[in-house]
Amino acid sequence: MTTPRTLFDKVWESHVVHRFPEGPALLYVDLHLVHEVTSPQAFEGLRRVGRRVRRPELTVATVDHNVPTGDRSLPLDDPIAATQLDALAHNAQTFGVELFDLASPRQGIVHVIGPELGLTQPGMVVVCGDSHTSTHGAFGAFALGIGTSEVEHVLATQCLVLSKPQTMEARFRGRLSPGVTAKDLILDLIGRIGTAGAAGHVLEYTGDAIRAFSMEERMTVCNMSIEAGARAGMIAPDETTFAYLEGRPRAPSHRDWGRTVAAWRHLPSDPGARYDRRVELDAAAVAPQVTWGTNPGMVTDITGYVPNPGDFATADERQAVERALAYMALTPGTPLAGLPIERVFVGSCTNTRIEDLRAAALVARGRKVAAGVRAMVVPGSQQVKAQGEREGLDRIFRDAGFEWRNAGCSLCLGMNADVLRRGERCASTSNRNFEGRQGAGGRTHLMSPAMAAAAAVAGHLVDVREWS
Amino acid sequence: MTLTPFVRHTGKCAALPRANVDTDQIIPKQFLKRVERTGFGPALFHDWRFLPDGSANPEFELNQPEAADATILIAGANFGCGSSREHAVWALAEYGFRAVVAPSFADIFTANCFQNGVAPVRLSGDGIDEVLRRCRAGRGVYRLTIDVEAQQVTDDAGLRAPFPLEPYRREMLLRGLDEIGRSLLEEPRIAAFERSRT
């Protein structure tokens, strides 16, 4: 009898090209996604020594990190950003890599367009010079973020040198309560295990709550695996996965579909497969989450309060909480619901697919953004934007006073003109509330799209469950 | 890219004993638009190092006189978490750091360190506490030796703390290896693997 294997074990073992005597594996990469910020030095490295891109047809590029989300006419206002976009265009052309540029109707955040195009598929190894590559694990792929030197390595060899990570199962019993979302589930997990809670591990999300999720909800969960320190996050493929992929432009053809799906059905973890660690949570007990601090683990229920540093166990934690509260300008004991905000961001690779926009629009419909609040909706891709417009979501948002913009990373990391001003407080659907992440001196509270839309209308953080 | 081999290094220490220092702090996004691997050192820890008016923040650890010319950074747990930006390691290296000593590191940051010949030195809780204590007591003259070959950290006053290194990564540091060149030696295996899948 063969040893039961996890989903991750199966994907890993089927991609090992070679095991170096010193330990790590040379792991084959099926899909390499490339964007403008972490690739120019990698292409330059190839050029310097006359190397080529080994498998350009397995490499796909887009522009997302520093693109403008307002006026897209060229030349761009930001000459330095324009240099990076030009460099990617030049590199894509020179090395024969497909590029979805600003003029393409398929342009968008790299982690939104990969799945949208059907490029991301079960059982693949997917890499990108971006930590939120973990998103693609929602399809049962092993998908991980890498640095620029590794980008160059993958371009040159179509492989990555990696030691096999350990595995960790996060099982969610039961179903989410009304008004609670995939974002709340993953934030709750990170709050429990901490931002290094899954370091060195591949997280596999299992349980009824995960099975009930759509692909977009699964992507939200896997996206934030990196915020728990995980090497990657994965969810076993099932009928939901296959239905999402069927007919997408780069999914297997109709002719190959049956055979491919049959192979994908072997991917889920075998009964009795062993994980190095396990954690189990009650999905039904999860409440809408909101972060109060400067990392995603500093999070609590919307019904909660700003914590007191004295309540934390270690001196290091107390010092970190004190620093966070000083940066966030928050006083211990303050209820989170009611905290005034000046900015709202519905966007990012975590929460800006069509279902996210629908959820936010449902809250915004027939209401108005509060006076003094600037609220932005930044679709994850131009395709999501077009779909939103077909459904009339743009009209709902605009009528309510939200800005309806073009696709890009935007205010999630503030590399373009979309930034918080010093001291501004933002209700954000993105993934990181680090100091200065959305702009130097800006203060970020992470939450779900419905919660962010509700905050825009109220002018302060609110429990969206009271808004049904 | 060929790197300078890292066998052992002795240098001055600077302490930044904060947990969860993320790569957004190490190199904020407004500096990521360069298309070169250089030019990031002046922006290292920018938003902590400088006040909004551009002057040096007198309270920041690396702005203290005793931190001048340090080549070894003593840091808190989960150092380098968050974004995969290798620019964080380029900034640390260009500023002058050859090694970061911490109780733990984020995974992608660790990989990026090895690619650039910067040693991520993981010390146990007791080890890091002792190094921090001695660094503070040393008031700007405390020096450590990072010995990659022997996988240990030592000082002049008898400290001796081992640290783990995967054999492959240790070899890379010791020999300043070009990882791509090495992997390309396996080209026949890569080609055979590709043939086996079609």
C-alpha cells in the first residue's frame, strides 16, 4: 500500500526535476507570471550574459503595480513609472514573452488575470515575483512568490531551487454566518496563528466552509496565506474549480477537457494523509474582522475594542502593540465600530474580483458616501471592470459617490498616484496594513468589501451585519 | 551573477530589536521604480530613518552614533516579512550590512539574502538575547564574527552560538556561487523532464 499523500506532496513530487545532493530540489515551473516592478533586473541579468528565456510560452507578463488607474493616455505623468513599463515592453518583445499592457482589454492585476484567463490550473507550479502569488493556490496549484534573482533563474532554467516546505492543514468546520466573508475567515486565522504562524509551511485549507466557497472566495483565502508567513496556500480542486475553468481562453481545450479533469481528480489529499501541523477553527463562530494595528495579525471582531498593550503576554508584544497604536493614533478601549475614516479602498488582488464588487455594490446601492470621505473602487482587471459595467455596478458606485477607476494594484501599495496622505485613515479591502503601506503616515484598516463599502457610507467603521 | 564568497566576516553590530519588520519598512514602495539593482541603500528604512521634512530621525536606532559603520544588523523575529521585493536585500547590502542576525526570518526574504551573499543568521532565543545584551553594553564597539564555514557566531568575550544553514545555501555563500550557472549544468535533466511530460 502506498503512503497517503497530501495535495501539496502530489504537486511537489510531480515537478521534481532533480534532487541536489545537498538537499533542495530543482523544481519545474509550469507558469511564470511577470510584472513591471520585480522583473527589469532579471531580464537585464539574462541580457548581460547572453542568456535567453528558456520557455517564453510558459511566461506571461502584465503591468499592474505602478500603472495609473485614472487617465491612461500616454505619456504617463510619472516618468519613472513609464521607464519601468517601457522596460517590460522592451523585454517582452526581445525575449518573446506575451504581454498584456495598458492598451490590452485583458490587462489587470497579475493574480486576477492569471485565473481569469484560465492560465492557472490545478496541479501546476506557479511562480511570480510577488508575494501574493499564493492566490493561485486556490486552484490546487503550488504557487509561490519569489525574489528577482529567482525570477531570473526561472526565466533562464524554467526551474526553481527549493527545499521542500512542511505542510499545515487549516480546517474550517461549519459554514460562515450571514454577513461574514472569506476575508473575515482568513483574517481570523491570521489573528490566531500570527504573521509568522505558518512560516516554512504550505497551508492547505480544508473543511465545509472552504468547500462551500466560490473560486473567488477561495482566491481571497489563499491570497493572504503569505500574511500568515506561509510559503503558499492551497485548496484541493473540485467541481467548483472545474466549472470555473471550463471554457476560459487558456484552459485546456474541449477536446482535452475530460482527460484533464480526470487527472485533476487525483490531486486532492488522500484520506489519512499526514500534515506536519494542523489547526482547526469553527467557521460559524467567525465575525466580521477589522485590523487595528500595523500587521494583519493585529485584528479583531468589528464588535471589539482597541486592545491594551498591557494585556499582551510578552515584552516584545507589548512594545509592538504600543508602537502600532501610536502609529495608528488609537487609544486602548476605543470601540472599533464608530472609528471615523477619511478614505475607502475597494481593490487589490485580495478583494477586487466581480463577486467582491457585487458585495460592495449591494451595500452602496441607493446610499451616499459620507461627506468628507473619498472612496475608490479599483477593479482587479479590465475584464472585471467591463463585467461590472455590464451589470451596472459602475452606475451604483458612481451614484453613491465612489470613484470607478481602471485596473491596477493602486492604493494597495501606493506605487502610483493613489496614496493616502499623512494621517489619513482608510477602510481597505487590501491585504497589508503595514506602516506607510498605502502612503507614508497613512493608517490602514483591513476588512471585507461589504464592510469597506458600509464604512464609506457611514463615514466610520460599522458592523455590516446591522445593515441587512 | 557571481558573488563575493562569504566564509567569515567580523564587523560592528547595530541593533533593531523589533519583531515583524516588513520589507515595506526596509524599502518603501516609492523607491521600487528603479530598473537597476543599485541605488537602494540611501532609502533603507526610509520612513523610519527620516522625518517628514527629510532630516534624520534622531530616535531611529540606525541613526544613533554607535550604529555608524555597522555591518551586522541584530533584529527581531520574523524579519523581512511581507512583500517579496528583493530590493530590501539590495538596500541592506548597499547600506553596508553583510549579515542579519535574528531569531527568525520570513521565507522569501531568506531566499533573497542567499541570492545576494547576505547571511541570514538565525539564533535561538537565548543566543539572540545574549547578543543583544552584549551589543547594548558594547555601546558602539561591539563586534561579532559570523563564521559561515563553522556555522557559528562568536565575539571576543567568549560568546559562541551555532546557527543552522541548509548545506546547499552554505555552499552558495562559501563559494559565491551563481545559482543559475549551477542549475544550467542540469540542462539535460530539465530537457528530459520536459520530454517525459509531453
